[in-house]
Amino acid sequence: MGRRKQGSLLPLEVNILEVANDAGSKDELLYGFALARALSTNDGKSLASHGTLYKALGRLSEAGFLEAEWEDPASAETEHRPRRRFYRITANGKTALIAARAGAPSQARNQSFRPVRA
């Protein structure tokens, strides 16, 4: 397997930006577990391991395509669960997504994504 061209996005990264863009247009918050569910196939099989997903989220954040923030600890404590890290697509992310769409066929993804409302 060769190195990817600098500035190009992997199919998983394009899919993440697609879901983030959809969530952003609905003023919904995107977090890792919900994103993993959105990227799973209709039969429930994962398209990527969680480690791969979080590495891709890190790359997209470092590139300025996503911004990330931790939720208020009190919210998680009230619901007796770990804190979530929320992701939003940035203007640069939208530009990168448009460029990726123009250069490659769109990726199919699960439409049953149910993120948290902002």
C-alpha cells in the first residue's frame, strides 16, 4: 500500500465529514459513539474500529476540518456516563468535503444517525 497524496482524504475521513456536515446543518452535536453508529452498515457491522475512527477524528481536527470540545462534566455525571467529546465541521472542513465530492464518487452511509440536539 502506498502513501496517500498530501491533502487527500481517506474514504473514512470523507464519510466522517459527510456525517458532520449533515449533523451541523441540523444543529446537532456529533460524538464518537454516535458517529460510529452512523458509519456502521445497515446490518450493524462496523466499517472501522473505534481506534481507527478516533485517529481519523484526530487527523481531521489537526487539519482544521473539525473542531472538538468536551461536554460539561455535570451533564455526563447527571446521566451516569463518561463525558463526550463533540465534533463540528468547520468552514475548511466543508471546503475539503466539497473538493472530495468533486474528485470522487460519494460514499454511501447509513441514514439512521441520531445525534444529540445542541
